[in-house]
Amino acid sequence: MGLTDFWKGRRVFLTGHTGFKGSWLSLWLERLGAEVTAVSLAPETEPSLYQKLAPWDDRGHHIIDIRDAEALLALSERFKPEIVIHMAAQALVRRSYENPAETFSTNVLGTANVLDAVRQTPSVKTVLAITSDKVYANNGSGIPFVETDTLGGKDPYSNSKACTELVCQSYRDSFFKGRDIRLATVRAGNVIGGGDWSRDRLIPDFIRAFEGGEPIMLRYPQAIRPWQHVLEPLGGYLRFAQVLTEERSRDLPDALNFGPHPESFATVCELAEALGRAHSAEDVWRPAPGEHLPEAPALTLSSALALDTIGWRPRLSLQQTIDWTAAWYKANREGADMRAFSLGQIAAYEETVS
């Protein structure tokens, strides 16, 4: 992808750097030689991937809530970024049911604050806003969503991300087109990989159950999801931001899906069983008792537009994704240097796209 030549020395403003995907992207940008200033809340889990990947030497990492518009603007004006990658979000579906107002405030108003800071920062050329595969109005048919499908979302998280797409559309049309600021949104599949300890997510729930000698309790074991390793969409984000920045006159999509190969679409219980095999464990799951908050029975993505427009395609099979994920947690249990181990996985992934 020619990433190093492009990203070395680029001034990047990153939000959400202490989260799961944000920590991986921070490490990758550091490896590529980008100059990064990042904002996020403090890590919410113990342990956290952000802490595992420390030390973050010579990085401009700031603990700021994206709902603090004045702090965002002051930092953006001082740093003068060329590229903004907006990842900060309340990203948990079940938490959105528990506190919907927080979810809408962070995901919608927070995004407006980030874009308003961009509007007042003349140095910015490119903005990439990360939303979700759940932005689409989902009827449960299982037909892979394409970028022109209707936006929607019934639960507060999904709906807030669809609203985020509309906020981006408004800022693009109202403020950025006349100034030649390229703003695009990206929608990834169900991302898994090493270092996720969030609650109510399959991989960390599985790891906690496995390490406790218990089966994982699955709410919707037959639900189908587009599973992919975290480095897959991150590589897509880096590639898309590069093309948006380098090819200013080229007509590019306002949104792209980054999902796995269709062979990686699998049910929740199939993934749990594959994780069990990777950990030499049997009988690893049980149906969770009781009633559960509603979730879509099927969600899949088409990434054909990403291939056609920026040459991106998924590189890892579902088995490779599971193997890389299991290897990360095993190395962590054995006391490995997880910063070095994670850099090794990034280097291995770069080899698949070189």
C-alpha cells in the first residue's frame, strides 16, 4: 500500500486513541512515522490495550472528552493537523440501552464538535470519520449491505451512528466542499483481535470465561456477523485517508464499507467454537438464560466498492483472524512484551499487502 512513504511525518489528529481500535491504530501510525496528537477519555478497562502498548514516548496523547468543544478546538488550532481520524465513540450496544442519552451525546454531538474544530482549522485537508456496520436499516435478511443502502438503526448505538453519518454529510455539504476538505465515513465489520477487554463483546467475554474455566454464555448464538481482524479495517482506513489526501481531484465515495471476505461471515456460536479449538478447549458455550435486548439476527457487508475505488480487500481468512487473536492472548498470559508482539503482528499484516 506504500503506507510508510505517505504517513512518515504526516500531522495526524486522532480521537479515541485509548480504545481497542484506537490503540492499535496509534501503534501503527507510530510505526509508520506519523506525527500524532490524540484525544480520548482515559482507558475504561483494567487491563487495557493502551496501557499494554506503553510507553508512548514523544506522543501528544491528551485525555479530553470530545464533548468539550473548546478543548478540542484549542488543541486542533495549536497542533495544525493535516489529517483527522475520528474514532472516539460510545461503541457498546448494550451500554447504549443503559444510557442512551450518553450515547447520542458522545456519538452525535461529539462528532459535531470534532468537525467544528476542523471547520476552524485551516491546515486540515482530510477527515475520516469511523462509524459502524450497524448504520444500515437492517431487516435481518442477511443480504450484504452496500454503501447506498438506507441508513437506520433501532437500538440507540446503531441509531446514533446513523445520525453521525448525517452530521458528516451536513458538514461536508455546508462547510467543507468549498474549502476542498475531503470528509468521508467508513463502516467496518465486527472487529476482533488481541487486547480487547470491553464488556459484552464476544472475544473478551470468551477469554474471561476460558481463563475462569467456565463456558461463555451466548445471548444470540445463531446471529450472523462479518468477523474480521482489527488490522483489516485499520489498513483500509489508512489507505483511504492516503488516497483522499493524495488524489484531490479524483471523484471518491463519501463512505466505504470495510468488511471480511464472505467466507468469514459466521454465527456467534461458530466463532466461539473456533476460539475453543484454538485454545484446545471443548464445550465452550451455553445459551444465556432469560430474555435479552434485541439484536439483528444477521448483519453482513459488501466491500466491493473499496476494492473498485482504492484497491482494498481483506487479506486474512477467518481462521487466520482467530489464530492471530488467540496467539495475542496466549502471549499476554505468558508475560510477553505485548508492545513488541503487537508490532510483530502489524509487520506480519503489512507483509500480506506489500
